[in-house]
Amino acid sequence: MSAWLLAAWYDLRDLSGISREITEWVASWGPEWLASAVSGAIGAIGILAVIGPTLMILIWTERKVIARLQVRYGPNRVGPRGLLQPVADAVKLILKEELVPRAADKWLFFLPPVLVFIPALLVWGVLPFGPHMQVADLNVGVLFLLAVSGTNVLAVFIAGWASNNKYALFGAMRVIAMTISYEIAMVLALLTVVFLTGTMSINGIVLWQQQEDLILIVLLPMTALTFLLGATAELNRTPMDIAEAESEIVAGYHTEYSGMRFGLFYAVELANTLVMSAFMATFFLGGWWLWGLDAWVPSWIILLVKTSLVYFVFIWLRGTLPRLRIDQLMTFCWKLLVPAGLLFVAIAAVERTLLLEYAWDRTIALPVMAVINAAVTVAVIGAYARVTGAGAHRAPAGPRMARGRLGGLRAARQLAQAPSGSD
Amino acid sequence: MAIETPKRVHSEPVVVNIGPQHPSTHGVFRLKATLDGEIVQDVDMLIGYLHRSMEKLAEERTFTQNIPFTDRIDYLAAMSNNLSYCLAVEKLAGIEVPLRGQWLRVLFAELQRIASHAMANGTFVNDCGAWQTPLMYMFREREKILDLFEMTCGARLTTNYMRIGGVAFDPPLELWPALCSLLDEMPDRLEEYAALTVDNEIVLARSKGVGVVSAEAALNASLSGPLLRGSGVPWDLRKADPYCVYDQLDFDIPVGRDGDCYDRFRVRLEEVRQSVRILNQVVERIPGGPWQAEVPLHLRPAAGEAYARIESPRGELGFYVVSDGGPTPWRFHCRAPSLINLSALKEMTVGRSLADAIVTLGSIDIVVGEIDR
């Protein structure tokens, strides 16, 4: 009995075992291409089966967490604790009429909701859920991730253009300007990781962290921050949601989309947030590995927990921060993230050389490097804050008190000249 | 094959309609903005989408029947509008309001100011791009104030509480403990808002130096309320032309430094603090006695005219009433602060980005019901 339980537990820990057995069984009687196809199909079905329900739960989670941040209850009417709210929303969206503006480019208008879904699903293929649980362990996984997630912009631009709506066009223009800039910062961040770990395979990066017994956020805090901010920009989430800035351009590129087409945009936004959280967890928090715990707990649960943590940060940011202006966002990217990214690429290159060519003792070298990198991070951010004037962090002086001085311009001048200490 | 290339790229500004249905116009206000990329070249303010012909309708109704109209002029500060109109009619008919009535008027006008400023500051940070959070926090206190209104007069938004010659009802006894507990927690709440928004780096980046109006320009445009005070002019009708019992109360007028959106935001926050100070004094000092003067049911003021003005949450709110001796006003006019404050929008926004224009519009704190009437 206990042996059976243990076996079941082992299967749960590494779901790839099931896939392998089916594939081997197919290979035993069928041609080799069929086995590959079956293996791919199992992965694809597995991912689709995971994403659908996860999205439903995510919608509920995000609404609930935001509601708690905003001192209210959030959805609590449909189903127990409002858990069925996403289902109700989806049904509503499906039943709603899908309007197509008369002036829209009809064919292009149909495309974007479909197009945005493709990269959102494709990138899951290279995400390692466990040591063997990965649909495709590409040796250029990082490149694949960047290339595929970058195509999102195209769909968004098509949406903005085809809607023939000025708000949509503004949103699309903002997306392109911002995403391209932040993608550079993100590429530099991932380049730093690749330099240090010496591999472009995403599973390889996790294995490196396992082998060195350290998660990369400790070694590369600035890079992790850059990746997080780049991801925020790419996902159009506050404080960088200028693409769909509600208070300015209504809903940005998807202003004209209604019904389930809007639903698809919305779902993709959440799916992308989830996948970016997962990659953040993989690159910088050790992915499926957690100091040996992964031998006991299913690795995908560890990844899920880490992903949820990062996802919570995204929700937290959304619930807390106002939005920046586009020029402020660009300044932040080009004057801080990109130069800092380049600096850390250089630092990572030096550290890699020291570790490999000069074979420094890793148990001493890595902590020292972590401290140096953290110091450089603090210095870079501090210098940026000093240069832009944000560094002198003190609340600006509040209003003066009129204290009996009333009147028009003369009183205003008198009040302005009064020493601020006296009010 | 030669490819024809245009000699020079032709570009032209885009006209974008912000409103009448837009999340940031706070009603059905339409802003026609001419944009060069993201930069606002020109704004055209188009109003009238919420015009209900209040001023003409009021000429057909008796003086008392007009009070509910004033609720609907500025629906976020119904008490203030009631008060201003009643003051005008009392001035016209020469009615003396009993002392308790005057104190109750101050009490509810100041509660209304807190509620209205909470809304203004919440939507302002919302316009800066925060996703509803500040609004929800500020709504928490606004809800409690609206509960107090409901306790007193049964309505939350369009209160119709003031009467010519006083107020409609004496507040129920359970109002006072609820009010005291609200006043006790207000300082903590204000600290919380300040901690969340006042030093927030993004709020600063978005509102400091945005939508600046100098003191001269503010006076020339006859701005009033937090806009005028934000520009550094110490002008508040509660001090400059005291009505009710404001001359017996101890409070301060906060005045901004630079006249930007951030200053207006800070002035409003500080005014809430001062209102709490006033309310504490009211709770301590409110006298007993009647709360309503004896006013004839069919009020027929002698022929003449009267203008009464108060410091509403949005600025100088005045009602001008002319009587020809009949039961209805011959002319009823409202000097709406939102309309006049809005006139400075063009100066504040041209040459800056669209995002700044939205923040500036949010900082003016318009109520479209008051603009169009």
C-alpha cells in the first residue's frame, strides 16, 4: 500500500513520467514521427488544460486581492466566495454583441484577438515545470522567449490601426514606443543572466542555480529589477499601463473591441502576466528548484508558489501606484535601465571569466560578487535618483496658512515672501 | 523601377474628442483637444450636455420649491448649494435664522466639504492613473458622512435639508456619537492618505509643476476655491465675508505655493483637516433652541434682488434671486464655481501632454451638473 502511495507521489512529483511512458508505448509499435507528435500533443494539451482553469482562478484572485487592497470585499455573489464570478463574466462576454465599427478595417480587426493569443500560449512551451517537465528544452530558449513574446506588439498595433479610432491609435503608438524601449532593457537583463550561467537553455539556467546553490536574484538584484520592470512595461500593467491608460485614452488599443474579443484581450493580459511571473520565478528565484525541497514536493508546485509570489507583486503594484507619463517612462528606461543593463552585462562577463578562467573558489567568490553587485545596484539607483532630483526624498512643503492675511494679489505676494518658517 | 518618394512628409494635428463619454471628464463634459503627437495644441471646451434649464424652471416654482433644484446643481455638495440659495432668499425676505439653525448649517456644510474634497482628491489621484485605490480609500470616509446625512434627512446625495429660515430637522440623537467617532478617527485617516499619496514619487512626478496658474492669472480668470488658494491667493469667503457663524469659529486658510495641480491637491487635503477642526468646535459649542424661523408657507418677498455667496467646496458659490413680489422668483441665477474655474483650463493645458491635461482637469474638480445647470 505504502509502496503504491509512494509510486503515485513519484508520478505527481514528475508528471513527465506519464508522458514518457505513453510516448514509449507509441514508439514500440508506431513510427518515430508519431511518437514525437504524440509527445508534443501531450505537452500542448497539458498546457492548455492548465492555462484555462488557472486563468479563471487568476481573474478571481486578482479581483479579490485588488479589492482587499482597496478596502472592499470584491466579488462575493456568484458561487461560494464569488469563485464563479469569472465564469459569469465569460458567459456575459460571450453573449454580448461583438461590434465592428463601420470605419474599421474589417479583416484586420478580426485578427488581433487571435494573434495575441498565439505568443501567450507558445512561450509556455519553453517553461520548465520540473527537471524533465518541459515541452521543449530549446538550447536557445531565452532567445525563443524574447522573440515570441515580442510579437505581441504586432497584434496590438494591428488592433490600434484597424479600429480606426484615435484612442486606439494613440494606445498602439504608445505600446510600440514603450515596448521596444523596455524590450532592450529586458534583453540586456537576460543577456546578463546568460553570460553568468553560460547557457541559453531555460532549464539550464535553473540547473545552474541548483548547482551553485543560490538563486540569481541574490547575485543580480539590478538585473532582476530590470526584468520585473521590463515585464511590467511589456504587460501594460500599472505604473506603466500607458497603452490602455483608462483616464487618458479610455482603453487604448482595445477601445473598440467588445464581447468576447475584448475578453480575449483581457484573458491574454492575465495569461501574459502569469507567464512573465513564471519566467521571473524561473530566471531569478530558482524556478522549480528550492534547496532540495524539490526532491519531496512536486517541482511544479514549487514553481507555482514562486510564480504566485511574483504575480502578487504585479497585483500589488497595480493596486498601489499611479501611472507614469510616457516621457517619464522613456527617461526611466533609457537613462537608468539600459545603461545599468549594459554595466551589468560587463560585470557579469568579468565575473564569469573570474569563475571559469581563473577558477576562483565559488563558495567565497559568489557571496563576494553578490555583495559587490548589490552595492553597484544601490550606487546606480542612487546616482540616477540624484541626477533626476528624485533622490532628495522628502515631502514637498505643504500649503501655507493664511493666518488672518486675506485679500488679493498683494496679500498673495506678502504671503509668498513671508519666511516659510513663520507659517 | 523607380520608387516615388514624397519630398516632404506631411503631418497635421489630430483632433481628439475627450468626452462627452470618457472616464476622466467626470460627467458629460466634452473637451475637444487638438493634439500634435501627445502634445496639446489647443483645447475647446464644449458644455451643455447636462443642461436641465434649472434657472428657467426655477422661475415657475415657489421659493421653497426651488430648494431641491439646488441639490441637483452640484450633486456632490448638495448641502452647500441648499445653504447658498437659502441665504439668498433670507437676505431677500429679511428672515433671521435662529442660532441653532445657523450652527447646524455650518455643521452640514463642513461635512459636505469633507465629502466633496474626499471625492475630488480620490478622483484626482485616479486621473493620475492609480487604479481606483485612492478613490476607494476616500470613499470610506465619504460613506460615513453620507450615512450621517441619511440619519438626519433621509437622503444621501440630494439632501434638500436646508430650509428658508433654518434647516428642515434637528439631527437625531444618534447622529452625535457617530459624528464624534468619525471626527476622532479623521486625523488618523488623513495621516494615512498623506502617507499614501503626498510623498508618492509618481504622484509628485505627475502633478508637480503641471497645470500651473499664477496668482495674477488666477485672479484675472476670477477663479475661486482651492484653485485660487492653490495659486497662493489667501481668499476664502468663510473669512473674507463670513456667513452663518463662521466668524465665531477658529480655523485657518491653507494657501498653496506654486499654483500647480499638486498644490491644489494639498490645499484640499489641508482644508479637510481644517473642516475637522471646525466640526470639533461645532460639536462642542452648538447651542440649543429652535432650528427654524417662522416663515410663511407662501413666501412672497418684497420686490427686490439679493445675492448671497458662500465658500462651497469648489469655490465661490453664489445665488442671485430677484423677486417681483410674487410667490416665485422673477430671476434665479447661480454663479457656479465649476464653470468659471474651468475657463482657465486652456491656459493650464496648452503646450503640455495629453496626460497632463487630464491630470489638470482632475485637479480643477469640476461637477458637470454645476457647469450646465
